[in-house]
Amino acid sequence: MFRTSRPLVFAHRGGAGLAPENTLAAFARGLAAGADGFECDVHLSADGVPVVIHDPTLDRTTDATGPVAGRTAAELARVDAGYRFDAAAGAPWRGRGVGVPALEQVLTSHPEARVIIEMKLGGPALAEAVARVVRRADAVDRVCVGSFHVPTVAALRAADPAIVSSASAREVQWTLYRSWTRWPAPPATAYRAFQVPERSGRLRIVSAGFVRQVHREGCVVQVWVVDRPDDAARLLGWGVDGLITDRPDLIVPARDAFALIFSP
């Protein structure tokens, strides 16, 4: 998943600045812009299918309303997920058949792409369903699955230990403390990656010291959401392993320029 000779760029929600977020259109557009992979969010549908959408409700991004969990995967595929994108420009994706996709459809549509999957609400049922889909799509070696919810990520690790997972919020906190205090790293961790913002409110998470701590513990750090080339250059200078961006069209060239200058 993370073996590479240069920092990776992931299109956040497929590249939410370029096309309707978390849709097949966005994932295709983000990869076409040169991203190494993409990040997506999943919820469970009413019939227990992991579907790709960020919010627990449909209101913000589609022409429908109400909870995602109140509709089947087939019903969600028929809502207009391009309805509200770029309304100021006349909503150019409205009415173009862009629905809420199932996770399995996303993984099989892009069989070479690296994919970060964030599990939202759903607990163990969502985790177990995601593990089954990843295994069925033969995607174990190219996904990293995480969640802010500790029970959810714990259930994913129990369901399929071969699937790479990222640190939960609690695990991020302990690693941040170790970067401040030089506490010894644990002998082993269940996670292999950190997907974190540079700051959370007034708290700085990502720094050169935090990146060194993550690397000492044998993991990688990928920062979200990075949309400015100057921020990308600064973070890459600190040694981050990946950038998660709404604008892969801007950040891929910034990464490439950095890699060209600093390649051995």
C-alpha cells in the first residue's frame, strides 16, 4: 500500500474541488490529475452495503434528504450526487446520472489505485462489511482502512488482520505525546499509517518532530487537506509520506517538483 520511492498524493473524496465528492466521477477525475490514489468515506446502507458518502445524511451533497442508512444501496445509486456541486457555476454535474456508489463498485472500477477508506458511523457491522468487500474485491494489498471511532477500527482489525489500518484518534494522541516527551515507542502497533490534519483547532499535530516520531515507530504520515502548493512543499520538507488533497491538479505538480529537486 505505501511502498514508494516518492511521497504519495491521494485525492480527498476523489478530488472534491474537481468533481462531486465521493463519486465515481470524482475518483476518475482525481486519478486523471495524476493522484496515486484516493480517499473515500463509507457508511452502511439500509440493506447492509458499504456505500461511499461522507455525511450520515443525503442533504448536503445530493438532491435527496434523510439518512443514508434509511435507503438501500440500489436507491442510493439513483439519487443525484452531482446535484449541489458548484452551484455558483450552474451545477454542471446536475442530472448526469452521478449517484452514491457502493464501495465494491469503487474498488473494482479502479483496480490499480491505492485507496484510503474512512469508516464513518456504523461500528462493528460497518467494519465487518468493509472487510468482506475489500477481500472480495481482491484489494487487500492496496487499501488502508481507518476510523475516528476506536470500536470500529478495532472491529476491522479483528475481522481481517491482513488489511492495513491507520491509527485511531486515541492512537494519534498517544503518538503525539511521545513526540513531545520522548517516551519509548510501543514494541508493536496494530496500525501502519496516520491520516491527520496539520492542526486540530489550536493544537498542532503535524510537525517535523511528529513526523520523526511516526517514522521511528515504523509508520507513515499523510496529511489532510492540503490544497496549496506552498503548504505541500513545507510538509514534504518535514518528511511527510503523503498529501491528501481536494486539488490533485495543483498538488501533484508540487509533489513532482519537490521530488525532482530532492531525489537522490
